[in-house]
Amino acid sequence: MTAHRVDIRVIYADTDAMGIVYHANYIKWFEIGRTELMRARGIAHADIAPLGFALPVTRVYCHYLLPSRLDQVLAVLTTIDYVKRASLKFTYQIWDEALTERRVEGYTVHACTDTGGRVVRLPSPLVERLRTVC
Amino acid sequence: MTAHRVDIRVIYADTDAMGIVYHANYIKWFEIGRTELMRARGIAHADIAPLGFALPVTRVYCHYLLPSRLDQVLAVLTTIDYVKRASLKFTYQIWDEALTERRVEGYTVHACTDTGGRVVRLPSPLVERLRTVC
Amino acid sequence: MTAHRVDIRVIYADTDAMGIVYHANYIKWFEIGRTELMRARGIAHADIAPLGFALPVTRVYCHYLLPSRLDQVLAVLTTIDYVKRASLKFTYQIWDEALTERRVEGYTVHACTDTGGRVVRLPSPLVERLRTVC
Amino acid sequence: MTAHRVDIRVIYADTDAMGIVYHANYIKWFEIGRTELMRARGIAHADIAPLGFALPVTRVYCHYLLPSRLDQVLAVLTTIDYVKRASLKFTYQIWDEALTERRVEGYTVHACTDTGGRVVRLPSPLVERLRTVC
């Protein structure tokens, strides 16, 4: 199983007064990582909303190994850890562009909920697509 | 007419790699300024939403005079410039805590829209409260 | 040992199109929580920087139990979990204003580094103040 | 003279509880627009910093014509309005991906400053590259 890769360019808005990327901003890039992984498997937001469910984040973990700086290109590598009845988990690694050093690693866990916020089963077609490659 | 004041403490999340507050973040503080000015005049979000209208920003302008830094307390001073039939304008000044130097000044213009996004008249009770002091 | 409390008011900038607070924004509020806890113990940023060291985040974890919405006041409760030779850990709980329901809980781990980014011992005066109450 | 185009995909982090892109976030995309325009003309951040100067934003204006929503691709079109002795101005238009409707338009003005924050002349090689096409 290979990870899905999407690249990000660091701008001033992402950095802080320590001169490096502010830690919480990597967690926004996790969102880009999983969104593009799902799109690559045929699941865009426009495919989920009409089905009446959402995948809110229930847990996030992030380990910062090395800092990133202004104008660097970062590679966000995303994989699906598991797909259960009503939840799923993504893992992330963020590397420099040339993939020579790992900067950040982490995960997010998501519940499957209906529009009222109640936990429900993941729809079968979605599960199949998510499990295709992993 | 005096301006409404609300204080903000700068955190790392607000700063960038130049070592100062990132310019777009002042515009979030404009939101705090006008929200608290309106609350002081008896208009909270909870009073607006049930009436079925919103006040989206249609224009923003910001002039940066001096930089702000980590951990400084800033005073956001907000006034109402005008209240028209279907729009209103707020002006802002952001000073250091002791009000010795003006750091930023700007304005936002807002349309009054219904839940479908169409421009509508500002409800009379709202207009009265907004015009009370200015 | 009691937690240090600081209150936050949710603005539009904090929310997302699900109508709730965007998950990564709680992690910015963790920064406010630990900064104010440290200030209450006599350690402001201005006390740390001249000593030539920093406390970058090395790990963050966040568990989302219940959503928060626009204009709600949230109570960020921060405690110090441990203070070691060259690292420390804060734990956080975010509740509604009346402390009737816990919305979010999490932690951050920090390394103590010099200006060159190398891990160093936490200065003794700092350790003493951090350990005072916990 | 044609505008420089760079595309952005809207994620949850960019939206707010009105269900649309939060107004201040377009101003971050202005940063991406001008950074990529400058890179296309041979001026990356790594080319500016060693010369000992910076281009902080001194004014920003933004007019919101139509809202943008989750997962839409937006085209940020950037042009250079003018390059003076010690300042320059960029103008921006943000359209939908197919360029059928203009959503946002605005500008930023920048001063040229040295590392101490004093206004200085724009270095000649920079001026030449910036004026090449406009």
C-alpha cells in the first residue's frame, strides 16, 4: 500500500514568530491530505453531503520532529489506517519536498454521523472505495 | 461619540516569520470589535439569526501603520460610521494597550441579507439600537 | 491542584461550514491556556526570551467530545501534567461557560530548546515556578 | 499584460458557519497570488532575504462580490499595478475555476524596508524583474 501524496507551499500565514510553521497549521494540511486521498478514490465532498452524512474529526494526534520554514514545499503523505463500521482513521507523514527528512507524523480519527450529529454506519459504497487499495 | 474598546492578547498563532502579527489576523480582530460593540448595544448573534438575516462583509480596508508583537495587548476601538437602509459601516483603530500609538486602522462595510443571500432592509429595531449612540 | 481557567468567545473566524468550531482552532486555544497559566505563575514570554530558550510543541493530542458553536463562551482549563529535565506537559479541558459539559480534552508536550534549537535543561527558576502548585 | 494565475481548493478550515469562505481568508490567498507571480518573474523569498530587505503589507483592500464554498477551486489572478521607488502595489481578482464569475477583487500595497523596518529604495534588479511584463 502506498501513501497518497499532495504538496503544500509554506507561506507567511503558516509561520509564527519562532520563524517556523505554527504547529496547529499542520493539522489543516492533514485535512488537505485526507480530502485529496478520498478524491483520488472517487469520494469528493459533493458525493458525501447528498448522502446526508459527515465525517467529523473525533481525535487528532501530531508529533513534531523537525521544523519547516517559509517557502518550503512539503509533501503530505496520507494513508488509511482502518475503516470500521462507523469510524475511520487516517495517518499522515509530512516530509520535505525531496523526501529526505520526516518533519511531522500524526493521525486523525473520524466518526460517521448523520446531519443531526448522531453516529451512523458508514454507507457501503463509501466503505468499498475506502478499502480498495488499503 | 466614543469608540467601543475590546482588548486582545497576541499569541504565536497570530504572528508570522517576520516576527510580527500577520496582517490578515487584524481583520479577525475587526470581527471581535464589531461583535462586542453590537453586543454592548443589545444585539448578539442570537438576536439576529432568529430574525432570518445576516450581515456579511462586503468590503474591508486595512492600513498598517506600525507592527505588533508576541504577547502585546492591543486595544481594538470600534465605531459605527453609518447605518443605511440595507448596509452599515464600522471603522476600527487598533492601538497598543496604553493608547500611545495607533498600529492599524480600517473599516468594514456590511450588507443586510436574508437567509437566501438577497439584500434586504435592516430591521427597524436593529437600526434603532445601532443608531442610539452614534 | 486546580486548573487555570481562561475564557474564549467563539467568532465566525473559528467556525467552519459544518456550523461548528473547526477542530484545529481548539489547538490555538491550548496555546492561550498554557500561556496564561504560566503568566499566573510569573512566567511571561518576556521572561523566557531573554534567557535564550524556547518551549516548542513536540506533541499535541486532542479528543473532540462535543461541538461548540458561534458566540458561545468556552472555558479553557489548563493544568501542568509534569515538568521534567528538558520537557514539560500540559493537559487541557475545554468546557462550556457554565462547566456543565466537557467539549474537548487534550495535551501538549514541549521540549526546552536554546535559540539554536538544541534541547537543553529547563532553567531552575522556571522549574520551581512551574512546580509550585502542581 | 496578463494576470498571473494560481489555483486554490477551498477546505473546511477556510469556511465559516455561514457556509461560505470566511472573508479574511481571501487575504491569505492574495499572499499566495503575489508570491507566485514574483516567483514566475524570478524572485523567490530566498532571493529577497539575503539582500536584507522585506516587503511588508501596508494597505489591503478587498471587495466581496459573491461567496465561495467548500471544495470549490478558485483562480487567483494577480497583476502588478505599480512599482515605485520604495513601494509597490498588487491587484487581485478571485474567480471560480472556469472564470465565469468574479468572486472577490482587491489590492495590497507594500513598502520596501530593511531588516530594521526602515523604508528603503527597492533594489534595482528587483525593480527590473517586476517591471518586465507590466
